Amino acid sequence: MTTLSLFQPRFRTLRAFAFCLSIGFAGPVLADNLPDIQRLIKQGQHAQALEKVDQYLSSRPKDAQGRFLKGLILTELNRPADAIGVFTKLSEDYPELPEPYNNLAVLYAQQKQYDKARTALEMAIRTHPSYAIAYENLGDVYAKLASQAYDKALQLDGANATTQNKLALIRDLVSTSGKGNVRPPVVAAAPAPAPVPAPAPAPVAAAKPTPTATVVATTPGAAAAAPTPVAAAETKRPAPAKAAGNDDVAQAIASWAQAWSQKDMKAYFAAYANSFEPGKGASRKAWEAERSQRIGERPGKISVTYEEPTISVDGNTATARFRQHYKAPGLNSSSWKTLVFVRSGSKWLIQEEKAR
Amino acid sequence: MRIRKLLLPGLTGLAVVVSALYFFPREKHADPVSQAAAQNPPISQIWPDHGPSASSPPPAPELVDGSPEARLVGIFHEIEQRNLNRALELTEALLQQHPNYRLAHLIKGDLLLARTRPIENFGAAQGAPAERVADLRAEALKRLQGYREKPAANSVPRYLVQMRPDQRYAVVIDTQRSRLYLYENDLQNGGRPRFVADYYVTQGKLGADKLAEGDKKTPIGVYHVTADLSRQKLPDLYGNGAFPINYPNEWDRRQGRGGSGIWLHGTQSDTFSRPPLASDGCVVLTNQDLDAIRSNLQVGLTPVIISDSIEWLSLDDWAKEREALNQTIETWRADWESRDTARYLNHYSRQFSAGGQNFAQFAEQKRSVNAGKEWIKVRLDNLSVFRNPGKEELIVVTFDQDYRSNNLNNRMKKRQYWVREGGRWKIIYEGAA
């Protein structure tokens, strides 16, 4: 069912938080309990996990970590009303935690209560201005709200429009949230002493582990660190492509975008065929120098994501067209890109790159 | 801050939209109204009077009060100033008051979508039916135009020559501007029309100048309200009420114009407002606007003059025209009393026809009747004179006629249509009203 598949990526996000919080909180005393519960969740044994977490909470009803896990379990058990109750209380008791807001938003969005989802995400961002996941989700919710507004404005058949938008949203989430999550606070990622105009002040990032490991202090750090496994999971997914021949091309695009995002210049250049022509009469060498400067030496994080490409394979050449989203400190852009590939052995290499 | 960056990509596209909507008065010379106005200095000075002009700072946005136009202007102002958050707040406040305001939903959609990706035009919804977006865009333009261009204080619609004392208000509609103007009969100033308010209206899908049944056009002419159907159970389409007008009137019938059932009415419940061209010929107001004017509408009395583009006169020119027309009517009355049939008939067009008589038959009857008269007294009360909009030079004169003579007394309400022939006004139709 489309609805379920839509929210799967989000649940993955929810799980990620479970890990993250445990990193932050697992004190020696609690060590046996929480990892057990997390393992049960991971194994899909939600009923047992719920039992355990209730046990755990019976002695520490205020414990944020336990309540958070309970919220996740209830979500997995498809008890959204109960899950909303847990996360709402948690956000009331710990208004400075972004995660409960984010997960509330996911649950609200699941129930098509996009206004509530928006409010929750805006709260998450208010508490943590550099919180990437919340931004991604918020963008998603804005798009949904826009779509609802258009439905009302234009008397569209809401059902049809929504289905189309949902599919588009899945792509957005898969392609962008993973990358976004990896983003460490900009300050940390930019070792360059050069006076880079860092857009995110991210005072949070500077917070050193405080002596008293309170819930509040540790969560932000955990939030930044945690999503890594998710990102790994996400990047493994090739862009969905139907024909068998297309899969390899899709994989080539994914590797290329990943190399670019990770500033892995070796892998990036390896994505291009020897016959690649940089255009504007530039030599390959000059082009490589320019790209190295723009990508490899660029301070701050780069994120290159793209929407599902249209791929056509014709013998040993293939053409892929897609919408590319490029984000780097101080620069966000979206453009249509066309890559022409040539087959070289088992690999597809870029022969031509056109942006518009 | 990151959120800034998220917003920025959307700005360029939206700014284009706004300038297209916001600065449209600069394009005004493209439309025939203004061209005509430019050729005719007295009128162009009167119209349009740009309230707050494009170059002067727009008025402070009104959050809670204010007409939908004022609030739209506030929203577009914020968009222009790149205050998209504020613009969204204002739009949401507007929607709170009018949850079915489709235009506001469209703007809201654009403002939200601009937060996620660049948008290139007004109504950037993917796969949106172009026609419906165009409808809402047209509504936005008409409403903003209506807000910006108010009639100047020293001008009046040419059509309101003279209202009878008990006609408290007159409705004048400009179909090109999608605007209804409400005028008060200012008796303390000699019955000068005084501007009260103006409202956005919807007209027929295919515009104005109705000719035939089912042509989906709004008639042009001088009409009056004939009924108040507000207390009856009306279909939802008519919203908060309906006021039929007397289309086709005597002149329409004479011109062979067909159709019927032209009403001023409210708006169906699923929308706050309808596009400029959307009805089957009726003039449609929002329910709140209909409620605002309903107490001013008098059944059988209130004139409803529909024009494709209102002609405006300075008060001086209006007073002169009124005096001249009153003089013309007075001469006709006096010539009737004179029993000089030739002088009397000189007020009638050769094209005259009424009550099954052509001019020759009418002239013959008058001659024979006048032969038996020793004296005639004619008194006109409750005189109203309205100029008919449109190409023909035509005035509609209505009065209570008290006719007395040596052998016959008669009281009636009479309506005449006078046309301009060879530089003189002549009666082309008269009959009981």
C-alpha cells in the first residue's frame, strides 16, 4: 500500500533516534535494559519490547530515553494515538528535545494532519536550528500543505493529486534525508582556518559534553551523530529503475553523486570516461584542476542528491536525465542534468555532462 | 540561518508573479478603457484615480479587518518585500476568516511550495488545470485593480443623470473591471450621486452584452431590482440571497434580445468568491458583499445599471448634462399641454413604436385626441433619468404622470426611451412602467 511504503523511510528515521539516544544515555546501571529493548525492536519483537520498556519505566517513569523508546514501539505496533500521547508528553516534559517533536510530526503527517506536523517540526527547529532531519521533514510537510492548498484553490481531485505527490515525496526523503543526516555541524566539518562564511551558527555543536550527562545536554550531539547508519542504508538504495540495463546506469549515477558529495575526487574522476569532453574548450587537465578546487578543496559539506532519473539505453551508450539538487555552504541549487554514458567493460562512464 | 536559504530559491519565481500582479497598472494603456480615457482628457483626469499608486508605499497590511482586496494587497506587498513568512501569516489569517477563499489557498500553496523548491509562476501546482489557475489569477488582478483604482471624489458615472427622491441608492456595474459601485442619492446635495462602496463581482462566462438565451453573457443596460428572493429557500448556488432585475427590459425586447432570469445574487457555499467570468449571465457577489448591500436595495426602485466600461463625468459636466436633459423633458411636457400637435410630435422619432402603433398611427391618434381638448394639464412626479450604457445614445426616463384635461383624467407610471437623432433627443418608445 502506498501509504505504508511512504512512511517506511520515516520509521527508519525513528529507529535511528533510538540508537542515538542510547549513545547519549546508556549509563552503567541501565546498560542491560535499554540495549535489550532496542534489540527486540530491531528484531521486530515489538510486543515483547513494549513489555520490557513498561517494566523499565515502572521504576523510572520520568526517564526520557525509555519513554522515547516506548513511543517508537507504539508507532511500530501501529498504535499512533498512543504513540502521539507518549511523544506529546515527552515534548512537554523536555521541550528542548527535538526528537519527540520530529516523531510527533511524522505521526501527524501519517494521519494527514499536516498543520500539526508543521507546528511540531517548527518547534523541533526552534530548539535545534541545525537539525537536518527536521528540515527535510518540514520541507516535505510544506510540500504536502502546498498540495492541499492547491487542491482547495483549484478544486482538484484531492485523491489523485495526493497519490502523485506521495510518490514524489518518497523520492525526496530517500535521496535527501540520508545525506542531510550525515551533516555534522558545519563548524566541525570545516577545519579550514580560512574565514569561511559559515551559514549555520550552530552554537549547539560547540557544546562539550557537560559533566552531568543530562538528557538535555547530550541529545543534540547524539542527534548529529546518530543518523549515520541510516545514511548508509539509504545510499545503498539505487534509484529505482525498471529495465535491467538501466540498473547499472542508475548505479553509476549513484556512485558519481556519492563521490561528489563525499569530495572523493578519485572516485569522482573515475566516473568520467577518458573521452569525456569538459566543454568550453577546456582540457581534461584544466577541468580536473577546476573540479578539484571546487569540490575537493571546498570547505564545508557538499550534498548532491537527485530525483529519479529517466534513463534510456541504446547499445553502448545511455542517456540519463534528472533533477539534481546541490547544496553546499552558501549555495543551494536545483537544475536539470543530462548525463550521457558510454559502456566500458562492465561499467558505465560519463561522456557528456549537460546542465540547464 | 539555514531557513533563509531554504526560502531563497523560491523568491525569484514568486517575485515575478508579484510584479505581474502588483504592477499591472503600468500596463493599463494596453486596455481599451484607458486608451479611450487617454483620448478624452476630462475623463482621464477623473479615472482612474490610483488610490495608493504603484510608486507610493502601499498601505499598511491589514491583518484582521479590511476588504479582501486590502488584505491581498498586504500579502503581495510582503511578498515583494521578501517577507514570505509574514505573507504566509497574512494569507493564513485571511483563510481563517474565509476558509473557502480559493485565491488565498493558491497563494498559500505558492508560499509553502516556495519553501521547498523554486517556483516559476503564480499557481505553481504541478498538473494544475491551467484554466483554473488562470481564473484565480484573473480574480487577483481584478481585485487588486479594484483596490487601487477608486473613482475620484469629484466624478460620477454618467448614467446616473437623475434619481427620483425615494430611490435611495443606485448600483452601477463595470463589467470590464468586474466591479459593482454603490451610489447614494444625496438629496441634501440636490440628488447628486455620492459614492458609497465598491465590490468585486462575477459576470457571465462569456462576458457582457447579452443578446440571446443561453449565451452566457451579462446584459448591458438600465434595469432595476424587481424582487428580493432572500427569504425564500434558494438553491445553494445563489448563496445568501438573490435580487432579480428586469432583463429583458422594453428596449431589450425591441432590440430582439432574449433570455431571462438575470439576478444579482450571492455565492455558493463551497467557495468564498467566483472567478471574474463564471456565471451564466448573473452578477454574483460574495455573500459578505451581498449582505453589505442588501439593505440598500429597494424592490421596484433601485436602479441597476450595467455597463461594459463606465463613463465618468466631472460633477460640472454631469450637472450640465442633467440640466439639459431635464430641459428637454420639460419642453416635451409643455408642448403636450400646448395642444400644438405638430410641436408635440416633434419630440417623437420616426422610428417610434409602442403599444402596437408605429409613428404614423401614433401621430394620427394624437391629432384626433387633441382636436377634442380644450385644455390639458400634465404633471410629472418622481422623475428619474438614466443614460443607457453602450454605443447607442439612449436615455431611460421614468415618471409618475398626472394627466388632466377637459374630458379625461389619467394617472400612470410611464417609461420612455429617448434616442439622439440628428443632434436632438427624440422619444422612440413610451409605455406604462
